[in-house]
Amino acid sequence: MTLKQLSQINYTPLNINRPKRLNQLLVLLTSIFFIVDMIILTNYITKVNQSSSRLKSSVKAAIIEDTRPDTIQIIKTSSTSSKLNSQEPDIYGTTMQFTSYKLGLRFYYLTHWWKKTDFIEDRPTDVFVSRNANKVCIHSIPSNSANCIGGQYILFFKKNVKTPFKKIIEEDLLKNNSKDCVINTHKSGDKEIAEVVPLTDKCSEIYSKKSVDRYFQYDSRFPDRFVFVSLNEHPILADTNYNTWEKTLVFF
């Protein structure tokens, strides 16, 4: 074949256009694949969320912090028999309930604080409750400061729900100082108390039980939190039956 003959050959371009029906089928298959994939992904996410919800069901209230302000309300007015005499003011006053929605705790206290020292009857002192961040003060001088007069207060702590109560005290608060401190715990139902007893003077004075009653309190129904309670020699009462305020402390 000569060069001239080659030049006369007609080339027919290859038609690669797919039929219209085939294109529609491909679009349909792609759409079905996308929908199925989204259904599988949605089911997986739902299962993960349900599993997480079951694990955290007992601490949902703590995860979603309540922004309502603290409240103080009257529970009961004490009887006139609690007065020294008809001319004296009521030495116990009224039973009040303090509630902190942000911390999820509440307790009762009497509006008057009264004690006997060396057989001398002191006049009643007004009681005030205030909160500053994670510290709730029960004191005899009205103040919004974090310093509690008289040493009666609550410190609120958050914790990992999987970390044991005693372990977090040992590691995070006492820094594994087992040579200088020992932790004694006892349980009563859902409630657990941990007291830090000093073995040497190097044990933390903040958390240890020395001249005053101090302890950590935990409720197994609320595994994401616990509190530290510090009293003084004359704890403020919660009622006229001589129950003190810290005995009425509950989480919610």
C-alpha cells in the first residue's frame, strides 16, 4: 500500500457515549449505595450513643449543670420551749433548707447558734450560709467570701465515675503520702465516709482529722462527685433534737 493510499483511509471515531438508560441506571445504583451507607452509619452512631447513655445514666444531672441560683427556704419554726425564758430570743430559731442546684446538694440548719461554755449560757448567734464556687460556708458572720468563720464548710469535688472514692483522695489530694497519712473508711448503705488520720506532722492539715472533725463523704448513687466536710468544736444544729447540719447533707 502506497503512501497516497494510506492518506485516503477514512477513520471512524469510536463512539463511547453510553446509552441514556445505562446512565440512569448508574445514577440510581449510586444513590441506593449512598442511602444504604448513611443508614448503616446512622445505626452505628445510635448504638454508640445508647451505650454511652447507659454508662452515664446515673450522672446526667451532674453533666448538665443546673444554672438555677442557690435557695434558702423555711422548713420549720422551732417551738417556744427552746427559749431561755419569755424575755430571751429563741435560741434555736427556724429550721432552714439550703439548696445548691449547681453543686447538686442540700442540707438543713437552724438560724440561731447557741452553746454553753464553762456553764455560762452564751446568747444565740445568727447563722448564715453562703457559697463561693465549690465551697459552701456555714458561719456566724454574713459574708460572701471564701473564708469561712468558725471552720464549718463543705468543699465540692468532681471525679471520674470509674475512679474509686478512696483512690482519688490518696492520689489527687494526698499525693500518695501514705507514710504520713492513713485513710479510714466506713460505709452505711449508699453513703461512704473517709477520714484522713495523720501519722506525722507532714500529713496535710487541710484534710486531716486533728482537733476538729473533718471527713470526705461519697454517695455511690452519684459516682461523679464527693464532698469534704469541715466542722469545729461546736457544729451548728439542724433541728432542736440536736442533729447537726452535716448529718442532713444529701446529693441530688
